[in-house]
Amino acid sequence: MKKQFRIKKNETIKSILNNRDSVRDGYFNVYKKKNGLPHFRYALSVGRKFGKAVQRNRVKRRVREVIRHANIEGDYDIFIIVYPKAENLNYDQIETRLKKLFRRHKLI
């Protein structure tokens, strides 16, 4: 994904969390907030309880790929938290769960 689609600033992530507009299943939590830009932006969080760096990076790559193919519409900032329970999911399961959450949020 291009740099314009990433959120890096901690203040921006905190403002998304303070908005408290979220949907959740046992594996992921997706927050959203309007951003006023012509495109969406996203940030990911995978905690250390998830596993070693290799496992955390693998799930981040998979989630980024799902976001890239999801055709997210609108001008939203999206923050995704990945829980340790998602460690055993393969790519297809991650895709179906995240797309279901995106639909519940009316992002796709």
C-alpha cells in the first residue's frame, strides 16, 4: 500500500480510539472515524502476546493484503487490532472475518 494510506501518528490513533465506533469478533477489532480526506487510511496493531516477531509480521502482511483487495470506500481512518486468538487463522479465514467486519461497519 502507498504511504498516503498509512496512519503512523499516535495522536491520530488515539483520536480514532476515542471516537469509539467499533465492531469486533473474537479475532479482530475494527475502529473507524471520518477523516475528511479523499481516501481511507489504516493502522494495525498486533500485540506481543500474539507470538514472536515472525508470527506478528506474517499476520500483518495478511491483513494488509486483505485491506488492499477489499475496495474500501469512503473517507475513513481505520484502526485494526489483531488478538492472539487469530494466530491459527489462515489467509482465507482472515479475509472472510475482516470483510464481515468491514460490511458491518459499512466500509465496503
